[in-house]
Amino acid sequence: MECFVGIDLGTSSVRAIAVNPKGRTVAAGQCEYDILKPALNQAEQDMEKLWQAAVLAIRQMLSADKGLADRIRGIGFSGQMHGLVMLDAEARLIRNAIIWADQRSGPQIEKIYRVIPREQFGEIYCNKLSTGFLLPSLLWVREHEPQNYEKVRKVLLPKDYIRYRICGELGTDASDASGTGMWDMKRRDWAYGLLEKLDILRDMMTVSRESYGQAGVVTKECARETGLRAGTFVAYGGGDSLMMELGNGMIRSGRMASTIGTACHLTCALEKPLYDTKLRTNTWCHGEEGLWSIMGAHLSGGVALKWLKNQILGFKDFNTMTEEAEAVPAGSEGMLFLPYLNGERTPHNDPDARAVYLGMTLKHTRAHMIRSTMEGIVYSMKESYAIFQSLGIRAQRMIAAGGGANSRLFCQLQADMYQCPIYRNQGNEQAGLGAAMTAAVGCGYFRNYEEACESMVHLSSQVTEPISANVKRYEEEFLRFKEIYHSNKRLF
């Protein structure tokens, strides 16, 4: 049977999956890598190592099913958003990629806003700039590494470099480009007027198309290196949060996903570029013309639980740890956790924000600490939902995604705090599935995303309903939670 490949370039690993037209995974491969930390507030990755990891993941996928390469109709991509990859005149890497988790470019953001007032910038971009975005990272390089900046001919996002190594063509897509800080959200094109005011050459930008568009075909060189068939269709793909939305069937207004991974996102599909005028959330282009997405971004999700497990409590696995927390009542008996271990985006956009445990007493145990950490993660996402509601956005269907979807307690916390039923996807490959769907639509197997979603997206029959007593408790505790940041901001 014919199939489609989604290559998902994450922050800690790259995963390649082959899915059939029914959305079932027939083969997969994965390879991990590290984040480089040259300084406390810096986060980088070696794109050559990420490419080699992608090669290993593809080869592992192909080895699982003999003859698979000949059945692949198309390849799409999902990638970590915002990061900066710089190429010279020969399309060679100039330095390590500066990725989304980097926080060094705060001063550059302030300088941008002195040239282009925040409100004026926001009207075009529909977002507030954040550290780790391509634009301020590029200006940091211009200021601190002029010898590297002088070599720059093209700037890319991380997944675009992997696609370039596969098809030999430079380019990006509207969904990922919209996370750079250099984008006109309503026109779905580069914001050349903003770039001119910042003295950035427009020639540094690559061509941008929609996610399902054809970026090229697998080259003979890539075929030799990976085992893919030369000439295979290659789609542009998109940013990971948008591809995850596709993989969850979120292609119409009112469909919302609550994603708890390393970081967290609350996202909703939109049929117009609606944005928060206070710029507390993000609005991105979605996978096709006439479709956008609004997102609340939270930097501490699963990473907070991993920190608690490895650095504080010493548990061997997450399941044992979270099962212990289920014995604690909703609200953790007054113990609250502000999960800003790595700064925060929505709603504060403050890289200096820090984590806090509040209300600890002698009666509290490690189980309370675990549950309050999980509750704090969802409280922070509830702040995004409150902003969505203020914009008139309501969840007609809420889907739990990311690693958190596999946790019974996380699903219950989300149902209780969002006050709505929580659905789950039958599979765990939503971003990779969404990437594969861009190829399936792009090569013409499906006429559009609606047809692709109907065939490839399957929700579980298990639905988590809110518990009324918990809903009331969390509404009360949420009021306290919102005060923690404001009461401690000066101390941060």
C-alpha cells in the first residue's frame, strides 16, 4: 500500500514515520541529540549533527519494512519553530543554530521596538517578539558576531535545513515563517517593510509557500545517504504546533488542542488572523490559505516534571511518580507551583520569570509536590484559555496532545480546569502525521485537508469528563495562582 512520510524535527530528537492513507503508522525511526548551552541563557544545536540524526531515523524507518522506499508517495516535515540557521554563499552552515529556547536576545528586542514601536510592529506581525525568535537572534549575531553576520546569504528555520539536505532546494512555509518575527501575518508574506527599517537585506529571505506546496524531490545524493527513492515528492511541511493541529484534525474554528510536551501549547484553529491586541498570545499561519491558529505558549511543561523526577525526587519513571500524585486531593491541599523554570511566554513574556512553590507546610508530602507541579503546568495553560475566551473563542472540542495525553491525571486536570470533556487521538504521532498529511495533499492523493483528516485522523473512544467538585476547587485556586507572578515579579 502507498504511504507518506512525516519527518518531525524536535528539540531533543528527530522522528521519521511512514503512515498509510488510513493514518496508521507502518514504520518509524528515531534518533536523539542534545541542546548545547554555551552560556546559562543560551541554547544552540549543531545542524550537521541534526542532519545525521535525521539520516539515521530515516534509515531505521526504512529498515523496518522491506520495499517501503518504493511505496512512499511523498515526504512532509514538522519542525521546532523560531530558531535561526544561517547559510553562506555556498549554502554551508556558518555557526550552530540558535534555537527557540535561547534567551540571549532580550536587548535586541528592545532595540527593535525603539526603531519600530511595539504597537506598530504588532499590527503587522500580530505577535510580540520573544527571545529565541529568528529575528532578534539574527540581530544578536549582527551585534556580537559581525564576522559571522557578514557571511550570511540565507536564513532558515531548523526543519528547512533538513528539507534542503533532502531535496536540494531552499525555502520555507507560511506556518513556520510566521514564527520568525519577520512576517506579515495578514498578507502571509515576509514583512519587507519591517526588514528595511531594521537594515536586513530582503535577499536573506527564502521563498515561502503553503505547507502542502512542493518544495522539490529527493535528490540522488540524499537517496544514496538515506535509502529514500530519488525523485520522491517533497512538501514544505510546517511548524510543529501547526502540524500537530493538522494531525489532530484541527482545520476549523473552535477545534482546540492542549499540548503538554517538553513545553506546552494551547492552540485553536481560526479562519481569520484574530490576535490578542495586548500581544499576550501568538497568532500563526496554519497549513493552507485562509487558515490561521492562535496559541498560548508555555515554556515549562514536561520539562518541569522531568526536573522534579531527576533532580529533586529521584524517581525512576514518570508513571510511578504521577500515580503517587493521584492520591492527593484536587488543589494539593493549598500547595501551588508556578512553573516558570525557564522564564515564560504567555501571558507575561518574561524570560526572567522564575518558578515558585507556595503554601508548603509540614503536612505536605512529595505526592503533594508532584501533583502541585502538574496542576501548576495546567494552571499556566488555563491563563491562555482565559485570554482565548476574552476574544470570543470557545472550545467546541478539546484534544489532549503531546506526552501529557498519555497521563490519566493530566487529562483529568485539563478536563477540570478547562471545564470541558477531553478527547485523545488514538495515535501518539500527531506532528508527524500532520507532516505526512501535507505530503498526501501536496502530491494529490487527497484533494484537501478535510479529505485527509477524515481518512487519517482517529480519536479515541475514551473521553475524560470534568468532575464538578474539582472544577469548583480549581476555580478558587486559579485566582491564587494568578497572583503569584505579580506578587514576586520584582524579586525575580
